[in-house]
Amino acid sequence: MKQYKIRLNRETAVFYERIAFQAGRDVEQVLSDTLFKLAGELALEALHKKK
């Protein structure tokens, strides 16, 4: 699997750290899931705009 580094401002990092803690998951997994969901939403939006 390929890895990427991203920069988050302090408030965003704390937000995702809290979510990860509450969900009992790693921050990396929470960020990965979030980005994957966003990519799907953006793809669907792009498909709807094409019609």
C-alpha cells in the first residue's frame, strides 16, 4: 500500500484524534475512511453534473 503524508492544522488534528479515540481506531484509519468517503461523494457529484 502506498503512503502519503498530509498536514493538518492543530484543531483538525485534535478533532480527528478525538473521533479516533471514541471509535477505538487509529487516527490513520479514521482519516483514510474519511478521505475515501469524500472521494466517493465527489465522484457521485461529478457524475450528476455530467447529466
